[in-house]
Amino acid sequence: MLRDVLARFHAAITGGAPLGTARELIVRGDVDELDRLGVYAHAYTARIAGVLAHDYPKLATLFDLAALTSDYLRAHPPAHPSLREVGAHLSRFLAARGMALHFAELAALERARTEVFDGPDASPLARGDLESLDPVAFPALPLALVPSSRVIALTTNADDIWDAIESEREPPAPEARDRVVLVWRREYTVVHRTLDADEARVIPALATGTTFGDVCELLDAPAERAIALLVRWLDAQCLRR
Amino acid sequence: MAPSRSTSSFPQLGFGLGLRREYYAAATAGAVAGVDWFEVITENFLVEGGNPRRVLRDVREHSPIVLHGVSLSIGSTDPLDAAYLAGVAALCSELSPVLVSDHLCWTGLGGHNTHDLLPLPYTEEALAHVVARVTQVQDRLGRRIVLENPSTYVTFAGAALSEPEFLAELARRADCGILLDINNVFVSCTNHGWDAAAYLAALPAERIAYVHLAGHTVNGALLIDTHDMPVRDEVWSLYQAAVRSFGPLSTCLERDDNVPPLDELRAELASARTAAGAALEATR
């Protein structure tokens, strides 16, 4: 009985059934039942629209996210206790909807930034940690990205679009571009960087954990390049201790 | 005459604020003058790390914390979320919050979370259901929890109990506390034509762990619990009536939208302190 009442109410306010189907469940009083039920139906969509706008601030400057919210909720009804997870499927939703690819990729970038914001803490590997390392031990040096990091493969210039919106410039026209972006958290600040082509080749190995020797092999370049990249990663605090 | 000492069986916390992102810097820097404690939204901190957890640890250094959840969904007929409860339990272990609260409501069904505080039919069946689930939660957390009266816009046909009767009986049977949201009492009483004084009179004083104060919006014939403006005069009056009935009340001021500078909210919290003092004094 209780489950039946809740199920009919839930369906009505989330769009699974016409709002009026819950009319007979409730007391009218001085206000029409549909107006009363409408408060809940409106709050459901409006709250999630607000969350999407908050979690995807760059995307929200390009088109009206609120207009998509009802469709998004039908495709991906929230299932997690935290509002943080409400927008987790937006990139996939935009791609499946057939929208221009840079929208979905910008969403993926913004989602990655949300995920690393409050992901696991870890001490970064620092230059000082390697000062006493015997040079012969370098090939076996384990290297791995900090756990609060994401690697995003792009096929558009969504990273440039993000940068332009961030610095309040006119976003560039969308273009096809094969790029890899690393998103990570430097202490409590979320940062991302578009990787050099050779750097992008080794990042998947760093994401799962590798050694400096393997990095050198993957780079297939003079040792100076591998050392330069290692120093770059150490200074960026993107490797875990 | 108002009881000069609290009639609550819960600790007296004084006057606190809902901690919002805008206040993180001040709240982590040290004790905030005029703010005795902070209430935090549990779900915002059920994360693995980063700034939210740092903030919580730092605030806890200076101030007592109350965990206030919005996703327990105590009234739902879905099974309780074991992972969610494990997260709350872990936060409790880490932070030793003074109280753990949530709402008398349900937020979803069939695994579909609306992220809204949905109303329950106040029936004997629902009461038995919620009592059993509160017991489960308290057993899992190893402590009493506190449930808040919601703002509601509908009441269900066939209800056997009034909302305060339901709350009182729930608190008695499950041995839990009540978070008395004064604004919600005013909003729901207005929306449904209930008597706010009778509502307060039906509540067991010893079960009231703390109270909420917040603002609401008038939307046609209905009041909406928006937490986006200062406490309204009618709610201040009802708050004073509650203090006169129950004695000193741990009090938390909430603002979730149009969040003002901290000093502005501190001034409003000082008004709560003054209003409570005046209510107590007037009955002596």
C-alpha cells in the first residue's frame, strides 16, 4: 500500500506518468491538487538543471542546458545519493543526441575536473625524492599519475574552447583535432594541460603505473627528452610518491 | 512560563550556521565570532578527498559539527543504501559530529533519486515502516539520529495522524530525536491550514535536538521553502513561541541561495540569540 502510493506519486512528479494521476492521492484544500503536485514536479527538474549549470559552467555558456534537462533526466535518471553524480552522463548524452562533438568533449573535460576536485588525496613525487636516487636505479623507478587525475582524448579543440571561455575570450570555432588532455589536482587546485604528442603516447602507461625505463622506451627519443618530461611532471605534481 | 533550562535530552549547542562554500575560508581560519557550531550537508563531504574533506577537518578543529543529510530517504520503500550508510558512518568516525540529522521524507524510489524531500502519508503503515528503518540506521551508526519535519505542499488522503503526531510517535518508538524546522512548520501550516501553535504543542520537548531557521518565498497560494532570504517575521514569532514552550533551543540558521556575506548571516544569527533571550525573559 505505502509502496503503491509512493510509486504513483513518484511517477507523476518525475514525468513517468501524467501529473494528474497522483491527484486522487492527495487532499485538495484551498489549492488545486495539480498546483500542489506541480511544486514537486518543477523542483525535480529545476534542481537538476541548476546542478548541471553549476557542474558544467563552460558548456552552460554555449547553449541552454536547462532546455535539455528533462530529456537528460529521462535518459539518465539520478541513481546516486549525491548531486555530484547527477551530471556524470552528460557527455555521453550529448554525443548520443547527435550534437556537435565539441559539446560532448567539453562536457567530458568539465566532468573530469569535477571528479578530480574531490578525488583521493596523494602526496606527489617531488624532485627532492629523486635527489639521492642512484642513477642506475632510474630505469626501475616506478611512475604513476596521482589518483585524482583523468586522461581525456579529444577529437576536437574543446580544450581551446574551454581556455577561451575561462579567460573570457570569444571561443574559437570548433575544429577537428586529435589531442590528449591530462586533468589532475595539484594539492587543492584542479588543473589540466594539453599534452605534447610524444607525452600523450606515454600517459596511458603512467595512468596504470609504469617505470621510467618503460617511459624511455615508449618515447623512442633521446634520454634528454625523457628527463625533460620527468622534470615537467615532477614540477606539475601529477605523479604520486 | 518557559522552562529556564533546556528540556531537551540532547546537548545544548548554542547558535550555529549552515556551512556553505562561501564561508569556507572564514570557518577554516579559526573560530567565527558569534557562531557556536556549524551544520554541514553530509552528502557534500561523502567524497574521497580534496578541498571538501580538508575544509571539514579544519572546521572541526575550531567548532562542533552537526552532519545534516538530505539523501537518507528514510521513508522510501527501497532498501536503505548500505554504501551511503557506510559513508556516513566513516564520516562520524572521522569527525565525531555532535549530532547526525536528516529529514522525515523520502527522496526516491526504484533506485531513481529525485533529490527532493518528498512527503510521506502519515499512516500507521508508514509510521511502522519508518520506525523500523530508523532503528536500522541507528544500529548501523551506533548512535541516535535526528529527523527534521519537512516543508510540504501536499497531504495524503487517508492520513491517520497529523505530522507532529507522526513525528512524536516516531521519536518515541524509534528513540530518535527531532530537528524542529520552525520555517517548515510555518510553511506547512500555511499551505495546509494547520494550527502552528497546536503543531508545537504536540511535540515532545525532550526529543527536540535542535531547531532550524530559514527564509521562504510566497508563490501564489503556497509558501515555498527556498532558504534564499532572511527569516520572516512570522517565523521569528513562531521561534519565540517554541522557546517559550521548550526553553533554550540549539539553533541553526540556514541559507542555501542568495548566500550573503558571512557578517550579514552572523548578524541574523545574533538576532536569533536576541529573540530567544527575549522569549525566555518575557516569561520569567
